[in-house]
Amino acid sequence: MFKIGKTPEGKFQEEVIKYLKSLPKCWYVKIWGGGFMKSGIPDILACINNRFVAVELKAPNGRPSELQKRNIRLINECGGYGVILYPKDFEEFKREVEKLYVD
């Protein structure tokens, strides 16, 4: 049987979800795009310690669309934490998430 390997973004997604599962006071949902889904919604929506978090995942060579960049900007302007996340920035993302637990 032929098995298709995971994309770099898919592998990165698994790593991010594993991290989110390890956090206390964290709820998240992976958004699956498609014909019935509004365009530009970040890949992962979460509530971490009473804070709205939106993550648009990108492979190392991925590029966000203008709509994705706009939505992340609007989330940040509204007081949430929105990020376009590349694998190279994952450790920095973890440090930012840890700050959500300091009040």
C-alpha cells in the first residue's frame, strides 16, 4: 500500500498541537479549511489561561496570504494574541505563551 508522507507544515502542526496539549488551562481547535469554511481563519484557535490565541502555521518556506496577515493583525488589535508561526520561531512562541500564565 502506498503511503503519503506528511508535509513539513503537517509535521510542524503535530509538534504545536502536542505542545498545546501539555499546557494547563488550554483549550484549542484545529481549523480545517474547505469550501464551507470562511477564508483566512488561522489554523489553530485556542484559549490559554483566559486569553484568546490564534496561530497561523507555516512551513519554513511558506508565505501567509494578505487575508491571513490581516486577520492576525486584527486579532492582536482586539487584544488577542495572534501569530504567524514558522518552525524557526517555535521556541520564541513557547516563551510568549508562558507569559500568558504570569498575571
